[in-house]
Amino acid sequence: MRFEIAHQSVGRTRLRAQARPVDAYEFAALAEGVAGLAGVEDVDFRPTTGSLVIEHPDLAWDQIESNLLRTGSIELTAGNSPRASAAALAPVRATLKQVDNLLTWVSSGGLDMRTVTFLVMFALALRQIQRGQIMVPAFSFLWYAFEIASRSFAAEDHPPETPGD
């Protein structure tokens, strides 16, 4: 069967069959075979959506993928995989990284993109509260602001690079 990576996070990968509908019995047998691979903790197969959710918390996807392809029962295609999307966004990320580095350099380390984004979201939330729009807009802005702040605290500190000439 041919699959593409529909979604991927650390320790969890969702593969989606390219041809649907899938035969439920064939799909169950395929899922059982994947579940037997080294490093795979659990496989949830969903024949109605044509997807396999593979839990692999102790092993990187690259190692699972090579074992999976060796079996010959699954073929992975590029499709609209997260890897293809990440490659397409590489220039945007590089530009944002340059802006972040420049902002950090100009402010002598006092500001970065996350701090500015947090402050803007927090200011927008306060503005919505002032207008009486508490539940939807204000709560959403506050949620986003504090999500940005919590990710900042969780991220490793990297020294800012000086912008290129």
C-alpha cells in the first residue's frame, strides 16, 4: 500500500493511505505487521480515514521508517508531507530568523520576536477587554500571548547572532 506522512510529532506519526477506501481486513493485518516492528509501541488503524497512527516514543521516525520500508508492505510517497511543507517554508524561516537576530542585536538583547509578539498579543487582549469583548477576542489574545511566553521559557537560550552586512 502507498502512504504519505499526514502528520508527525515527536514519538508519533500518522500515515494516510493514498488510495481509499481501504480493505479493513488488509488494513488490520498491515497495522499488526507495523506494530511488530522494533521501536513501535502502538499502532492505531483507522480504515474509514485510511490512516495509521504509529506511536514510537523511544525511537526516531527515520529508524522506524527504514524498518518499515524493509518489510515491503508499505511504500511512502512525498505527497503533502510535513517535510515537503517545511522545505517550502525554509526561506520564510530564514528571513524571520534574520529579523529576530537584527531585533535582538539592535536592542542589545532586550527584545526578540517572541517578546514583541507576546507584548502585541497582550496589548490587543487589553484593548478588547477595554471594549467589553472579554470572552472571545480578549481570551484568545491572552491565550496566544501566554502560549508564546510559555514556549519562550521552555526553549533553550541561544546567544543572538550579529546580523550579516
